[in-house]
Amino acid sequence: MPRHPEAVIAPNKLLRDARRALASPNRHGQCMSRPELADAVNAALDLLYPKRDLTTQYVDHRWVGKLERGEHRWPSEERRAALRRVLGASTDIGLGLYSPRRTPDAPPQHPISPSGLPTSHLVLSHVDDELLSGQPQPWLRALNRVTAQPSRTWPELGPRVREHLDVLDRLQRHLGRSHLAGVDARWSEFMSWIADNTSSDGGVWLERSHLRANEAGDRPLVAYTLMRQSQRALDSGDVRAAIALSRRSLVHGPVPARTRALCLTRLAEALAAGGDDDMSTAITAARRELRNTGGDEDEFARHCDPRYVAGVEARCRQLLGDPASAKAIFEELLDDQPASASIDSGMWHAHLADCFLHHDPERAAGHGLRALRLAQETSSYRIVRATQPLAIVLRPHGTLDAVRAFVEAHRVAVTRQ
């Protein structure tokens, strides 16, 4: 079938980068080639559909080339599933795959303002004329004002941020202001944090941030969003995807040293969750990157400092079956913790509680309670989720006052959300 004359072909950088982030199974030190990816997809088809004959779905290097060149964007459902499995992606859109079929935009049904947006929408969106001008700087200044608010206020900001994102989307789609993609990526990433910390699903917003960052050619943010996707995969127990995503985050460059260090810590934690002792190599590399930061500013990874890396190392040791050394690191970090509440300290208390889980349930419950208090102070549902396994294992010890208090506090934290 001939291509529609107005169709635009753009290289699929997401798919290409995902392939290049995987090591070649046959050539040491090199990335996976197109033929190797095709072989892996064919093998995945057999694994995913053992009761079906899918030989007609098998692919070759030319098919992979068409995908990477953007000539084909929507393979069959079976081939997409195989690609996701091989490349460690949780969604099709994460690999730049989408259906090209769409209906033309309907004409506006409301009066049009000078900005080109329906006036009824502008009233609802509560954005001022400076933002509607479509210039990036006002949007970035507005985002800085929002993110400067304490994290405990973020749940209240969610509806306002979503309205701003709706306006950004309309500015780009209806008015062709593609130069706002980088701004949209930053607002979407912040919205993903709000969603993840208010018991909603931030994955959709993080995916949007990743796609917009790719459109804008913003390599540091592309790396950072892949790191965040790896973190979300870890939180949900998908270790395979977490490893693949963290490795992909490390192929984007150049990025600031602190951002690269953060990506390395996520790789270390993913490897440890999979039982791989090589996590220590990634931790060492992260510390080396931090020594190279100097006085450079880092827009996305300012929180990644030696204390943060130490906390990740403790978590890795815990995952690898060494709770004693993990306990020592967590206790030292928390003894030296600033007075201000933070999500990191809440996660450290949750992980430290796990270190006491099987021999001292009362101390485990005590740290679990501290984690839940910090979850409330920072409005972080992510901390609440981290205490879920603790609450399940401690329930048989409900005759202990500390355990009973923690289990009840956890129940309230979950049901209140």
C-alpha cells in the first residue's frame, strides 16, 4: 500500500537506543546488533506463545531496520510483546511504537482567544497570558515556583499541574509549538512524582516526560526518566525491566556527572535485586562520578550525594542477604540525618525495619512507625508501599504493643489514601 503523501517518517530513537543498551550475546564488549535483536524477538515469540505456531511472525534484521528508521510503527500484537520482553519495556510507547491511525482533529467548538486556545478552556486552566504566549521561560519559572513548595503540599498541587499540562499539550498539538517539548517533559516528570506519591499511577506521566525529552533532544532528562522508570519497575518487583531500563539510562550522554551517578545507583540496586554481586562495581563507579561533579549544577540529580549513594549501597547489601552491614549503614545515616523530613529517610527507616524483621519484631515495628510518620509528613505514598511487606510479616506478632501500633498505622495510611 503506498504511503500517505502527508505521512512523516522520523527515526525511532527509542527503539534504537533500547537495542544499543543491550550487550551483544555473541561479540564481547559490543552492543546487540539488528540481526541479534531479530533472533531474540523470534526466541521470545516461542517463549511467549508456546502453544501457537508463530513462524509467520518471525522477523529478520531488515524488519528491525524498518522499525528503527520509523518506516513501520505498529507491528502485530505478538511482535510488540516480544519486543517489550527482549528490550525490557513496560509499554509499547516506551519503545516508540504507536498506531498511526487517527482521525483529524475536530474543529474547535468554542470561541478562540488570541492565543489560539478555546476561551472556555482558558478559564478552567487558570494560566496567565504570559504562559499562553508559548515561550519556554515563563513555563520554567512557573515550574520552579511550584516545585519549590514542600513535598507535603504536592497532593494539593496535582489538579493545578494537570491543568497546566493540558494547556501545554494543546499549545503543542494545535499550534505546532514543538519548542515547548522540553518544558512539557519537565512538567510531566513532576506530575509523575505527584502521582506516584499520592497512590496514583505516575507511569503514564513519566512516559510522556520521556517521549517529550526525546523530542527535545534533552539527553540528561532522557537518562533521568529512564532511571525513574527503572526505579518504578523495582518498586513493582519487575527486576528484569529495572536492569534493562537502568542500563539504557547509561547510554545517553553527555549528562552531568551527578545524573550519571544516580543512574549507576539504580543499576546497582536492580542488579542486587536480581542477586548479582556486580552491584559493587556500579556503586564504586557512582562514587567516582560524584568526585567529578565539582561545582557543577545538576537540574535533576541534586539529591544524589555521598549519603544517598551510601543508602543505596545499604539497600543493595540487604537485598544480597547481608542485613548486618546494611543495618550498620542505615543506622549511621539516620543518626546523622538532618532535622527536616525527607522521603529518603523514610525509605531508609522502612528498609532498616526489614533488617530486624526476623529476630526483633518490636524494633522492626518501631522503624516502620517512623517510616509511616515521615510518609505522612512528606505526603509520600511510596514510603507507605515500602512498608507493605513489613506489615504482612509482622501481623502474627500482633500481641506486641509496638507491632499492633504499626499494623494499625499502616492500615490507616493505606485506607486513608
